[in-house]
Amino acid sequence: MAVSDNPICKLLAVDDEPEICEIVRDVAQDLGFQVETCVEIRQFQDTFDCFRPDVVLLDLVMPGGDGVELIEYLAKIESRSLIILFSGMEVKVLRAASQIVLSHGLQLLKIMRKPICLVELESIFRTAIEIHRPVTNQRLLDGLANNEFEVFYQPKINLLSNHIDEIISFEALIRWNHPQRGLVLADDFIALAEKTGAINEITRFVTRSVCDQLGKWKDQGFTISTAINMSAHIISDQEQTQFILDIIEESQIDYSQLVFETTETGVMENIAQVAKTLTKLCLKGISLSIDDFGTGYSSLIQLYRLPFAELKIDKSFVLEMSDNEEAFNIVRTLINLSHDLGINACAEGVETLEIANMLIAMGCESAQGFFYSKPVPASEATQLLKRQNQRSEFLSALHKSG
Ligand code: C2E
Ligand code: CA
Ligand code: CA
């Protein structure tokens, strides 16, 4: 039976045996997939680029090449297709190939051994359909109720320090441990949550988790601040803002340990109400940071009047600043602008040492990005803090003895 309440899912079956391709096609089409097949390795790139499949079933052994080349191609184009590895080789070989898929950051759906088992194939395709199904508001709310969400922490690095990776604070970023999809990034559901209002519950969940974590860190001797992303929906709604403040009050966390990040576009949409709320938060002791700066249309006068302590330069400029002169100039201009306004600049999306060095030379105060660390679960963030502590203890002992 075709699954009709789903956008069409596209499958590319790659196998040098045409009969296998036909069996796969029959099973997949019955489930509602649109299917293309490819029996020769040299057709793969063209077929893939033209068809843009959601799922690729890949035979690892093909005449004239091997599956590893195809995996490398998918990695090169940063494909998000789900990959099913398929082969008559030993399980050991399939496992090794699956490691290659994962180490390239590709999405492995399943490994499957020949001979083909129709029941197994159908079950794998049903999982693919489930993963492909767009997130719904109800599913978000169920996920919250089922404890499927988790807060990850990305370190923010002090660029003014002598140490290359001194953590000054963290940013809390929500993740969804989805039972079928695996780890889902915020980018894949925050926009929907903002549209439907589920963002209110998500933000309360994140605030509770962060306050809880700050308490645990305090017990371990770490007093560090953490930034929480606050949508315009929260900041422009007095009742929602109050719910958040109540959570902080109850947790007895010091307000000064919290930073609220809110996007430039969000701030400008409802400036009168937002300005009132921001001032109230600031008076409580919460620091404010303007996020994704450079993507909206702030008026400098409005910006000047709002109590922001930091401007976060959008990663779209930072990512490109080493190869794109315009991006480089924009980043430099935004750093200078923040300094002219008397606030700090933080660059997000720093992926290379070269970019980190450019930012240091420009006087940018802090940075975040994969070069330093990806967002990590709380337990790993704790390890980062412990390592940093051990290093400073070691250095101060060295200093004393020298
Ligand atoms: P953001 O606040 O600008 O967060 C930075 C995003 O960039 C994060 O994506 C982070 O994982 C990613 N990132 C960090 N360093 C790098 C890097 O070096 N390179 C690249 N390419 N990306 C990097 P994520 O976690 O998917 O979050 C996306 C957006 O979703 C966030 O953008 C934020 O606006 C929103 N978001 C995340 N968590 C929450 C939340 O709890 N509440 C609200 N309202 N929004 C959230
Ligand atoms: Ca942010
Ligand atoms: Ca941002």
C-alpha cells in the first residue's frame, strides 16, 4: 500500500544486476517511492545529480570500480541522502564500509546482506519514509513529552587570551534524539516550532535544563555563563518572558550567569515591546546578545538604544571570509561597528585556524565554531571544563616553581 500522506521519497538503486534493481524497484514503488536505477558505475554521478535521491541503495561491488568511490563522491558533494549499503561480501566488509560512510559525515540508514530479503527491504524502506516525513507540531510536542530532547553546549572561546582555546562561556543548542532519525539539529525544527508556538515549551525546557546544568557545574567548582537562544516570540510576549524568569528564579541561579541571544530580525519586528522586555531582563542582570547579526536590517539608532552587550556576527560571513573579500570586509566592518557601539563582537562559524587568526588580528573578542568544538552533550562540556582547569592548575604550578 502506498504511503500517501508523505511527500514523495526518491530512491536510487545502484546494483550491476538488473534483476536486483527490478526487485528493489517493485518493493519501493509499492510503498510510494519514485525510483531510478543505475547498473553501471560510470552512470552514477549523472543519475545522482539529475535525480537527487533521498535514499541510495548502494551495491558495494560493481564492475569497473567499487562502492567506496561512490561514497567518496557523496561525501564530496555533502550529500544528505540516506545510504543503504548492500553486498554479498562478508559482514566484516560491510561493517568496514559503514565506518567509511559514517567517518565522512554521511547518513547511513542500514547495512544489508545479499541475498535480498524482501521483508527486510520493505522494513528498511518504511524507516526511510518515516525519516523523510516532515516534522509535525504534534510530533514535536510528543517528543518533548517523551523526553527526546537534549541540550548541547558549544564553547565560546576568548580570542584575547594567550591560550588558543580558553572557554569563557557556552551556548545552549537544542537537539532532538529522534527514535528513527537519530540526532536532529535545531535548524530542522526551530522554524516550525516558532510557527506553531511549540517554541514556548521548547524554550522553557532549554531554560530548565541550562539552570539545572549551571547548578551541577557550580557544585563541581565551575562558575560559567551560558547563552540561551530566545526567539522573538518569547521576547515580544510578556507572559512567556515571565514564565522563563520564573524558572530562573526558582532554580536560584544567578541571573548574571545567563545570556539571552535574540536575532537581529526578531528584535526589529516588534521593537517597542521588545525594547521594554530587554531592558527588564538587563536590569535583572541577564546579558543580552544580538544574534545572526548582518542578516537583517537594523537601524543603527535602534541598535544604539537597546541594551545589548554583544553582537554575534552571522556565520554565513565568517565561513567565507578567507576566500571572499566581501565577506572579509563585512566581518571587519561589523567588528568595528560593535566596538564603536561599545559592545563586544563574537564571530560564529569559525572552522579553521586561518579564520581564527584573521579574527584575532581584527580585534574580535570571542568566537565559536567547529575549529574549537562542535556543540557537545553536557557530559562532554564538563570534560572540557575539567581539562581547562587542569591546564591552568598545571601552568600556575609551573609559574610558581619557575
Ligand atoms: P544559532 O544561534 O546561530 O546557532 C549556531 C548554529 O550554527 C548551530 O546550529 C550550531 O550547531 C552551528 N554551528 C556552530 N559552529 C559552527 C561552525 O563552525 N560551522 C557551521 N557550519 N555551523 C556551526 P543548530 O544547533 O542547528 O541551531 C540552528 C539555529 O537554531 C540556531 O542558530 C538558533 O537560532 C536556533 N536554536 C538552537 N537552539 C535553540 C533554542 O533552544 N531555542 C531557540 N529559540 N532557537 C534555537
Ligand atoms: Ca545563537
Ligand atoms: Ca547565529
